[in-house]
Amino acid sequence: MFRLFFISIFSLFSQLAYSKKSVFMPPEASVYARDADQLYSFILNVSAVAFVLIILIIAYFGIKYRRKTLNDKTPNMSHNFALEVVWTIIPALIFFFMFGWGWKLWNQARHSPNGALEIFAEGQKWSWSFNYKSGRTSTNVVYVPVNKPVKFILSSKDVIHSLFLPAFRKKQDAVPGRYTSLWIQPNKEGEYYIFCAEFCGTGHSEMIAKLKVVSFKEYAKWLSNDPYKGLSLSAIGKKTFKTSCVACHSSDSTRKIGPGFGGLWGSTKQFTNNKSALVDETYIRESILNPNAKIVKGFPKGVMPTFKGQLSEKQIRGLVEYIKDLKE
Amino acid sequence: MTMRKHAHHFKDGDHEFSASKMGVWLFLCTEIVMFGVLFVAYFLYHNQYPETFAEGAKFLDWRLGALNTVVLLFSSFTMALGIHFCQKNDSKKAVLNLALTLILGAVFMIVKYYEYSHKFHLGLYPGKFFSYEAAESVNLAMYFSFYFLMTGLHGLHILIGMGVITWVLIRARRGEFNSKYYTPVEGVGLFWHVIDLIWIYLFPLLYLVG
Amino acid sequence: MSDLLGKNYINCEKGLWSWLTTLDHKRIGIMYLIAIVFFAFLGAVFSLILRYELFSAGKDFLTALQYNKVMTYHGAIMTFMVLVPGIPAVLGNILLPLQIGAKDVAFPRLNLLSWYLLILGAAIAIISLFTTGVDTGWTFYAPYSTGSAQSGTIFVVLGAFVMGLASILTGLNFIATIHQLRAKGMTFMRMPLFVWGLYATSIIQIVATPVVGITLLLLVAERVLGVGVFDPKLGGDPILFQHFFWFYSHPVVYLMVLPGMGVISEVVTAFSKKVIFGYKAIVYASVAIAGVGFLVWGHHMFVSGQSDWAGVLFSFITMFVGIPTAVKIFNWMTTLYKGSIEFRTPLLFALGFLFVFAIGGLTGLFLATLSTDMHFHDTYFVVAHFHYTMVGGAVMAVFAGLFYWWPKICGRMYNELQGQIGFAFVFIGFNVTFFPQFILGAMGMPRRYFDYLPEFEHLHAVSTVGSTIVNTGMVILFVVLYRAWKYGEIAGDNPWNATTLEWQTTSPPPHENFTKEMKVTGGPYDYA
């Protein structure tokens, strides 16, 4: 009876092991993701079987050897060398098998193939900016071609961030003062999340970028395309706002991490040094490039990083025009 | 001479002595680990920026460092004598040696004071207060951060050591120690020796290797 | 109250002052208990604030900055003020001398000083609440912590330093006590396993704590002087901070769980009335966990930017921690075999420990394996994993120990039914809170997020419900213990018919623990 139960549990888990989908994981978007999921499924199944066995045995002992009388006699079983050796070696073998498998995949994951498309990715509080070799830059969105190896070279402007691509089962910290890297080879077109996985402050959970995997043609088109061609300054500003500012500022007057932009233009702001100023072009430009020069009352100092070198002159002008249009 | 009774949970005075000595040793282990971390960090950055550290070491006068090394070595000797005379029931000589140790500690601190004020005079402050202008290395401040952190923490221990030596000195003058009971002097002595030992490592690292 | 119980350590002196100046290890243990229950209450309040903010997606009642502060306080209070001092300082203080037949710990005054240092450190850390607070996370990673605008950081860091000193002194005291004050005939291999757990823990306290101590001081120096050791702008290396930090903070998780494992060994044998299976294996496993625990810190840093080979090495060594852990679980399991098992509250907690800790240990495999960790690192999977090991490990074990020894500590028996109800709340609530977080982590939800994607909402809601249940359970359990202390039935000297030395004196024990000198002639668990 007891044995039958064990066998059925075993067969249940062996079936699970052969099922295609990985339990709880997001869809796989690369060959590596599938490989990593196989290892994941292996560990999951082994763990589940081990856990169920342990609990069943404890439950069985608990029922069978429940205290009957106060004078129950118990055997003097102090140890059993053979048994203890067996249950030391078996887990050890399983653990080192897992280690070896993990190591093999780790080697694949850490060494990018030659000729990978290289993209510089820089984290800063609280956005990702991407820099292609062609000089094209983008913020919080990155286009890559499908079926081509892509290598992100990571750095950080301020604190440690971490580029996390759940669909690719990879992440890597971006550390100020050095380069680290992460590579992927997407095999499905689509849009994927890039999270920041290392705590980086107030806007940590807003620091979400998108990875767009597209056909090579579409990628080439995007790369050569001037994103602001034919747009009014204000429309350029709106686009810039949506990628670079929206994590901390709203387009109406609600307060997020920083003040809202709605109704900002032409108002007079009180600063922490008890001075005040009219919101005009000069003030907006200074707030973007040197954000800690004037701090609006009620907001902490040192939160906003500079966008010097991040935004082009055109984008700054665009933002000025866009802010002019925003009403409360 | 008053006979001191051991604490209630020990069998006898010897038992209490060996427990106390073990306690002191365990504490000294933690001190060594703590300084060890600073040494590790020093080695790592020394490897990374050899020029910076070489330039920094030039500002230190090895003769003053050597003088302080001799002073501390000699103070270890007088400390050991202090313990020895406690064991021999000779509290007069014990007091004399403990006082000598105290004075040598003070000499060490005075030399340190001169060294520090010389650095401050040049603007060789740690970290962001660094204001020396003729530095060749960009991060010379880091060398002096290490210098002041390591010698500062060590100096703080010398001061604490002088404090506890004063304490056992007063007790020795009252004649509280004898061949049966001298645990506090022994403990303080161990502490003092370990502090000296740490200086023996600091001196070549900061003044000579560079 | 204690007139029925005869003269003992509780009623031998009266008044608050007699407690605040006591050198009796049992009284100091009780004072630790009171302080730590208070800290745990604070930490739990912060955890409930967190969970309710996360109940639904989007901003509810906290700002992101407030959330980060609450998250930091929850972590810092629970680690430095509750888990680290938890079992060693409370149960260890009360039981260690009793279990080895000693009159007190080796250095009673130092013991009292440790308590005051803990209170002082905690006070310094809590004062920061009245400044800007701290928002770095309990890990204080540089350069975020060195540049954070929240000046409360310094208070919490200094507080943690002072509490570290308290922890060092406790460890030092215990090692000296174990070496010097064992009863006649009690060889090392005849010591109860809880004592072995404390011994392994104390070694960790002595060797690891100074590392974090100086690291925290360097962090303060970084903020005050700008020394540049961890600041890349000045040539420093932020990853070095992580190395130093985890060199302490990884062994610390064993510091939390090893004495817990000791409690489980005691409880499992006592309630199966059977000699422990594989005493020596458990001893060696404890020491092995403490030793290997020092060599695995880098598994917190697989994706930090440390070298690939470091990752491989740390992953390999980490697997060695799994082996003694598995061995211990098998030993406890086999101890039940052919025993005479009585399901009382302490045993329920011990079995709850096995359930929770098995999950915690097995999920550790996903994190120790290099390529799966790349996905799970810094997600909710890690959050769930360490709550299963540390909360499962420490909290289940603390309650197992408190209920098991409560009759010894206060001479009175708790109410069995109420104890079991409390257990059910904590056990069910805990699993409901944290199991969904494994799934969230697998789905890709990073930790320390103030806000999250809508697809994560259901599981977060379940988790919040669970946290309410588990905290209700905690309140029930402390009420049960308090009522037992006040109104419980007289328990007698050895209500469980257990064999270790603490049960051979009166309940509660007299000031000097034993009225005669103890002699030991055999192993600690002589049930056969």
C-alpha cells in the first residue's frame, strides 16, 4: 500500500520532467533560456521528489510510532555507518551533478561568440541608455535583430544597477567604474522586459526598459532612421519625456519622485535656499543639466542625476517646448 | 595583602585564571581579524595603484617609524616585566615597570602627534579633506586615507591600552596582585603585546614597502 | 506568583533594579527575550506595512522613498536585532550553563554588558527613525549607501557596529564557558547537541563579526571623510564592499540557523523518547557547516562583476554546505523511526521546521547552481528562499525551544491546545506568505520593488493575506507563553522525562542552577 503510493508519486514527477513547459517561468526567447530551463526543471523535479519523500516518511513515522503508553520502549539506535555513508554520498553526487551542469551552461552564458553585435548600455538613476556603434542612441528601449548574437557592454553612471532579462534567463550588474557584459541571442521576435535587479533607490521599480527583437530589415531601418525626422520641437520633447523623464515626473501636476510638469511653465518656484525663480528656458535647461543647483521646496536634494551628455541640444529644446504646452 | 576569592562558578583561582585568559585571547582574535581586513584592503589597492602608494610612502619619515617601533618593542618588554614582578609578589617593581610602559606608550603617541601635524601642515588629510596640491598621483588621497585609518585605529588602541594599564597600575599600587591572583595584569599584557604586534606589521607596510 | 514554586532565580530578588543589574545568566536571558520580542514586534509592523503596500499594484499609501525606508528597517531590525541575537542570546544564555551543569557562564559581567550593548546599538539604530531614516536596504551596498541622501544611514550603520560588538562578546563568553565549565565527566562528545550548535555559532560570531565591524566603520569613514575605499569615483571598488559584507553576512545565516538546528535535535529526541540517530554525524555536520560557511560568500555575487572563475569556485564550495544539511535532516527523520512520538507543541514546531527548512534548503540548490542563479538572483525567489531558511530555521526553532523549555524557565506549563492553534496559524500563514514568492521570482519579479507589473498582483495579494495570518499566529503564541508564565499549571521538574542536565534541577532552577555538583557518566540522550 505504502509502496504503491511511492510509485505513483514517482511516476507523477517523471511525467512532469518530460513535459515541455517550464513551471512558473516566463516564455523562453533564446536557446540558452531553453537550456537553462531544462536544468531548472531537473533541479525542480529532484527537489520535489526529495521533499515529498521526506515529508511522507516523517508523516508515516509520526503515525506509526505515535506514543501508545508512557512506558514505550525505544531501541538504542545510535548510528548506522553504512546508512549514513549512503545518505551522504547520494546527495553529494546529485549536488555535484547540478553544479557541473550549471557550470557548463555558465560557460556558454559568459562567453559571447565572436562577431556579436555590441551595444553599450549605461544605467543611471533611473533609466537605461543604449549606445550603438553607429552613434545611434536610445533611452529605455533597445532594438536588436532576431537570431543574431548581441552583446551588451554595461556600465553605470552612479550606483550599481543590474540589467535583468527574464525571458533570456540572464542578468548582470552594471557597476560604476568598470565594464561588465551580458550577451543574448534572441530566437523569437517580440517585446521583452528589461528590469533593474539591483536596488538603486527611489525609482528602482520604475527603471524598466523594453527590448524589441525585430527582423534584421526592421532593425536596419530603425538604426538608420532619425527618430525625430519631420517632428515639431514639441513632439520631440514629448518623445524625450516618455523615455527619459516619465519615471520621476508626470505630465500633469501630480507629484511622483520629482515635481509634475503640468502648469510648470511661467510659474514661480520656491527653493530650499529661500530664493525663488520664474520657470523659463534657462531654469529648465539648468534643471536638466545641473539638477542640484536649485532644489524646489519640499523635495530632497541629490535625487536627480544630471542628463549632461545624455540628451542632445535638440532634445533639451524639445523638452522646453513640450513643457510650455503642458497644463495642470 | 588581601586574598581575593574566585567567582562562585569557578572551581578555584587557577580555573578562573585559565578561563579569563582564554576570553582575552578570543577577544584578541577578533582584533586581529579586524585589522586583517584593513590589511587585505591595503594590499588590494597597493597592487592596483603601486605608484600612488610609492608616492605616499615618501611623505613618511622611516626614522620616526623606526623610533616608534623601538619604543613599542621596549614597552612590550617592560610590560612583561610588570607581569613577572606581580607573579613574584614584588608590587613595587611591578608598579615601576607598568609606569614605564605607560610612559613609553605616551612617547609613541607624542611621536605620532608630530607625524600627524606634519602631514596636516602639508595638507595631507584623508579623503575629501586632502588639500596637498603638488601630488603626482590622482588618488594620493587614498593612500592617506589608509594611512590615517590604519594608524588612527592603532593609535586608538594604544590609548585604550594606556587606559587599562593605568587601571592595573592603580590596582597594583594598592597591592591587589600577587602570585595567586594577577589575571588583570596578564590580560592587559596580552592586549598590549598584540597591539605592538600589529604595529610591527604596520611599520614596514606603510613606511618601508611603499 | 512563585510561592508555589519554592525559591528560584526569578523570586530570589525583587524589583526592576535587581533585574537590570543581575549577573544571573537566566535573568539576562529573560531580559534578552523581552528586548527581542519588542524588536521583533517593530520588525513585524514594518513587514505588515510593506505587505499591505504591495497588496495591489501601483502606489497605495506609501511613496517609493517611504517604501524603501520601511523595507530597510524591516530587514535591518530583523537581522541585526532579532535573528542574530535571537537563539544564542535568549535560549543559549538560559540553557547553555544548565545543559553543561555549570553555575553560570564564564564571564557574567561581560554577559550583562553584552545585553546593554545590544540595547545601546538598537537605540542608536532606532534613533535614525527620527532623522531622515535610511533607504539603502539592510545590505548597505556601496556606492548607494555612501552617496545616499538619507543621513540616518550613519546611525543604523553605527548601531549595527555596536550590536556586532555585543554579538562578539556573547560568542566569546560561550566558547570560554563550553571549554572551561562543563560538569565532571562531560566530554565534548557527551555535550547536548544544542550546546554543539551554540559552539559552532560562537566561532562564527568571533571570526566573522569583526569583518563586518570594520567594514561598517569604513562605510562611515566613506560618508564622513570620503576615504574612497568603496567609491569608484575616488579609485575605490564597490565590489570589495560586497566581498567584505558577505564574508560576514553569509556565515551569519548559519549563525541564525545552527543553534536552531541544535534546538531541533533536542526536541526531536525528547518527544520520540529515543536516542538521537547519528550524534557524531550531527556534531561534525554542525562544525562543517560553520567552517564551509566561511568559504561560500561569493555565491551572493555570481552576477556582481566578480571573475567567472570565482563564480565557479564559489558554486562548487556551496554544494558542500548542502551535504551536511541534508545529513542532518536524514538524522532527525531516522530518530523518529521506532520512537515513542508525542505530538506536543514543541515537536510540532520541530516538524514544522523540517518542512520549512527542507523547502528552504532545496530551493538553495537553484541559487547555488550558476546558470539558474543568473535568473533567480535578486528576484523574489531569493526573498522566499532566505525567509524559508532563516525564518523557517530560526523562528520555528525559537518557538520549538521556547515551548520545550518554558516549563523549565518559569516552572509552569503552557496550554497545549492554545499552543497548537498558534502553531497552525504560524505554519500555515508562513507558507501562504512565502510560497507564492517563489513563483513570483521564477516569473521574473525583482526584489525591493515598490511597484510591479499587473500580472504579479494575484500572488502578491495571497502573500499579504498570509503575512496577516502569520503575524496573528505570533501574537497568539506570545499570549500563550505569557499566560503560562502568569497562570500556568505547575509543571514539575521534568515534565517531558528528558535526559539532559537542565531537567535534573528544579523548575525554575535556583540562582546557582544546581544544588549539588553534577556528574556525567554517559551520552546526553540516554532513552533506551
